[in-house]
Amino acid sequence: MAPVLAIARRVAIAVALVAINWAIVMVERDGYQDSYDGSVSPVDALYYTTVTLSTTGYGDITPVTTAARLTNALLVTPMRFLFVLVLVGTTIQVLTERSRDQFKVARWRSRVQDHVVVCGYGTKGRSAVRALRQRDIAPDQIVVVETDPDGVRQAASDGLVTVHGSSTSDSVLREAEVGKARAVIVAVSRDDTAVLTTLTIRQLAPDATVVAAVRESENADLLTQSGADSVITSSDAAGRLLGLATDSPRTVAVVEDLIAVGTGLDLLEREVTPAEVGRDPQSTGAPVLAVVRAGLTLPYDHPECTVLQPGDRLVYVASNNAGTPGAVPPHQ
């Protein structure tokens, strides 16, 4: 709303200048002469005011008395300069802001690499960005692609790089430098848009990690076939937690704590160190939930997980509580 308010203020100033000048001419209209009929009516005074302030000056109405000429020289002329400055200043401000934005975008593009693109800045998109920020990812390493102008303004006010447009468009995703991104989060509001977005991303960024959210579980396979590395079904996940909470609210509290970052329990992933190769996963000092090997996620009790191999990745639980290790806040 800031640009609209700025323009509205400038328009108000211009209108006020016209009204003041009109009043001045009306007070001294006997000192003016109209070449058409000799007299100056209120409409003639308004006409004279507008052509004078806009520096058009047709010359058909002129000040003929000394007082009217002094008034024009000492009062109207400064108002004319102010009126022109208001109009020119609006143009200069728009051009300056546009040039500054273009410079910032050009500088960002020259430096960006391995950033994260977030398609959609609704509830899911904002939550994803909060999780990224909690993992110490800098704001200039997060690019938000959003069609809603209000969403773009919100993302910009949050310090993020923004691109206004549809995430299904090649040109919009290229503007977001998706080809240089290490990961893309698809958090759009419609499942069909998520599928089209994922297909477009895969054409432009075949090596990026693509994670997507869908509302309905029947669309999850379609998103996977479109190229998404991970698909989260929001309605199913919420439904499972609701059902689980009826008999096991503490379990839901643990799950929520695992999803949150920075306090309590954190669900993390890391690569196996050379010293851990050949050892049992549980001997690493943290509760290991799964081992990722050759693109497959194996549960902790899988027969092939008894010995860690080079290149394995561990999915484990870490505690960030300063107090009791592993403590989970009471269920509300």
C-alpha cells in the first residue's frame, strides 16, 4: 500500500495547489482580462489556474493590473514550480525505485548459488520458510515465487528475495534462478498447479531436490511421477495426527516437537563419518531412526542396517533442551 499512499499524497498536494491558486485568481479576477469577452468568470479563473500551473500558458487570459502581476510573480510562480516538482518528483521516485530494484536483482543474480526456491507463500510456504530460517539459512538464499501481490509484499517485508508470477511459467522460474537452486519447495494452493510446477522445475533444474505438498493423497503418486523427490500429503498428515491424538496425545506432542526446530527434539540427517564405517548405527551416540543407502531409506531394524557403509546417511534424533535431555513440553 505504500506506493499508493505516496501517489495519493502527491495528488492531494497538486489538488490543494490548484484550489489555492484558483482562490487567489478569484479574489483578484478584476485584475485579469479575457481576450474573448473581457471578463473573467469562476470557470475562466479555474481554466487560467490549470494552464498556468501546468506551464501551458495560452495567453488568452492575462493579468493587467500591477497587483495581479505582483501576485503572479510572488505567489503563483513559486506555486507553479512546486506543482511541477510534485508531478516530476512522482516520476523520478518511480524510476529511482525501479532502478534500485533492478540493481538489487542483478547483484543478487550474480552471486546466488545453491539457494532455495519456495513456490507459494501461503500458510505452507511461510511455515517452510520459518523452518529454513531456523536452520540458519540466510534470507537472501531464499527466493519466494508468488502470484498474489499481497504475498509478494509480505515475503519482501520478511527480508526474502521475491519473484512475482506463476510458478508454472518457465520465465518466472528462470527469473528465480531455479537452475542454480539446490532445492525447491512447492507449496502452492492447488494440486494441479503443484504438478505443473514440478514438471516445469524438472525441465529447468534436473538436479535440484524438489519437495512438494498436496492436499489429496491420490495426487501424491502423480507428483512423484512428475519428478518430486518427496511428497507430503497435508490432509492425510493432519488427519493421522488428529486420530492419534484421541488416544495418545503425548505421541502427537513428540511428533510436533520433532518437526519444530531449535528446541526439544530435532529430527536431523547427516552423512556417516569415516570413523563410523563398519559400526552399528546405534553406536553413533544418537537414536538412529533410519539409514539412507543408495537412495533407499532403510528403517533402523532392517537387516542391512547392522553395519554402516561409506556414503550412508543417518536420520536421527537430537536433543536441544538445555534442561532434561530429550524432554518434551507438556501436551496442551
